[in-house]
Amino acid sequence: MVSRAGGVPDVAAVIAAAGRGERLGGPDNKAFVELAGRPLVSYPLGLFRKCPEVGEIILVVAPEDVERARQLLRAKTDRSERAVAGGAKRQESVAAALAEVRASTDLVVVHDAARPLAKPELVQRCLQQARVHGAAAAAVRATDTVKEADPEGVVRATLDRSRIWLVQTPQAFRRALLEEAHRSAAAAGVTATDDAFLVERLGHPVWLVEGDPDNIKITYPDDVRRGEQALRRRGSRLPTRGTIRCGIGFDAHRFAEDRPLVLAGVRLQESRGLLGHSDGDVVCHAICDALLGAIGAGDIGTHFPDSEPAYRGINSLSLLQRVGQTVRRFGMEVENIDVVVMAEEPRLAPHVEKMRQALAEAVGSEAGRISVKGKTTEGMGFTGRGEGIAAQAIATLRPSHTPRARAKAEE
């Protein structure tokens, strides 16, 4: 496979990742739903980083995810990588990315972040056909009998499955052709679920490239398990399910005036709280890190960056609730959480039971599995001097006991 003369990469890769993922469920937009402990969007990033033809990668995400997406991009590389805000529809998102493509680029390959298992060889086959024919799309042949039916479900025709293909991404096009297809569709008010259709509207043929049955689209919770099974077949090392897992977390914040003090979701005083981008709840933050660590899914800053305005002043119990949902999607549940709060004041004992209940509700467990205790440092260190509060947490997780329990957790 060659690029433009001289070996200069001449392909722009567009990763469509702005979808909300309502059918998948969970608290996060689809791009950041985790597959084997990694956000979906990290897989196509890795895919295109392996393709020498690709000179720029444009990651299109929901507007609220742009800053978080930028944290996944490489700052120092010969390849340009950038994140842009997408639109309400996939077609608008791809158009936004096309506006960012360098004028010198010859080909554009578009891929959905929801297809994390595509291989570099498939990308290269699509690019090869697009260089020759102008447009190419990955697809697999239909293996089942295909019926056409009316909206009520009454069969109207049985189609010749030898002529039926199920289209995937990646899809590759000459840049000018894809730009023209999007302009024409926008002018006519036409929308489509893939870019190949827009090119077809122009009367330009699209060549199909034999796809990969493992190149599945993550749409429903069961697709996550299917994706992990495919990764195992490839020999990928995945986080081990079916065993007890432990994680440790720590957080500390300094005191600040005119802020409420919130620990474990409970307000303890109104005039002197902890400084932070959120409500400064060190207990919830430490538990979040412990839970995420137990499933190998990074830390709280990765999932809820302090550069994101949406998390400014947020109730940290809501962040803990989202982390608890991530743990359950992973197929685990809380066996025990043990927290030590290091502070000279205030006294925690009168509030511990209320804290345990609030934490248990947030992580979907029982208060009997949560322990919260306060310790002083006998006047030593920043907590001893009354400058702030620290918390340390250990979380122990066990596999969800039954498929029914796992399915309920993923609803």
C-alpha cells in the first residue's frame, strides 16, 4: 500500500463518536462506554495509529465530551490528531469533521467509534479500492434469508440474499467526492445513516470490500459481551472476570471559606468546606478511584475531568453512582468498601450511619457492606494542622452472582 509520491501520508481518518447511545444505556455517551476496561473510542484511535497512510485523525464527539476526548489524543506526533464537536445527527458530525480536513488530503476514511474491532488490514483494503474507484465500504454478505415487510410486519417479498450485503465501516472516499456528497445532501435536505448512501445519490458507484464478522457494532448491552468475546478470540488480555478484585483510592482537599462541607454525600457544616471543582467530597472521590482501580478502568480524573464545566460544583454522589453503574456493566458488584477519613474536625461519629446509607444507595449495595471511620493525625501533617481533609478507600468487588443480576445491573 502506497501513499502519495514520496511516501507522505495522504489520508484523513474521521472517527464518528458523537452518538448518545440510548439503547446501550448507562450514564455516559457511547464513545466513553467501556469495553474491556477501555472507552470505545480508544479502539479506533489505536486502529488508525497503526495505519501509515493516515496523516491526520479527526475525532468527532458530543460537544460536552470534546475536552475529555482531547485527553486521549497524542500531543507529540508526526500525525495530526484533534477532537471536534459533532452535531445532533451522524451526518452533521461527519460534515463537521470534513470541514477540518486539510486541503492537501486525497482520501478520507470514515469509521464509527461503535465498531471497536476493525483491523488495519480492513482499513487498507478499503483505501486501496477508494484509490482506484473513488468510493469503497466494508460489508459482509447476508447469510440468513431476508424478507421485506410492510410496517405492520406482513411479508411482501423474499429477497435474493446472494445480492444482499450488510454494510459496516470503515468507508473510504476521495475527499472531494465525499465533500460534494455531503453538500448535495444538505442542500436537498437528505439524511442518511452512512456516507456511502450520500455518494450513491450522486450516481457514483461504491465498491464493497469483504468485511469482518467480528467488526460488530456496539448498540445494546449484550454487544459489549460479544465484543469482549471477540477480543479473547484474538488473544487479547482482558481484565479477569469471575474473581474477587480489589482497588485502592485516595483524595485530599484543602479547606475553603464560604463552601459547605460535604462528606459521603452528607452536609456537615455550611460555612467552611473543601475546595474543589466539584463539591470537594473526598470520601466519594476516594471510593470512585478504588472502584475504578478494581476493574482497571483508570481514575476519576479520566472519567470526570476538572476541565469539564459540566462537573463544576456537581454532587459527588452522582459521580459515584455513575462509577457504580460502570462496575455493574463490568459484571461485578460491591463486596465491601472501607473508608478512612483523616481530619481533626468535625467529628464524624454522629453522621456515619447516614453516610453509609448514602454511599450504599449510590453504588447499588447495602449499608452493611460499607464502613466509614474517622481518624485524627494527632496534630501532624496538613490534616493535623486543620488545613484540609483526606480520605483513603479500599473497595473489594465480587462477580455478579447470576446472569439475571448482571442483566438487571445493565438495564
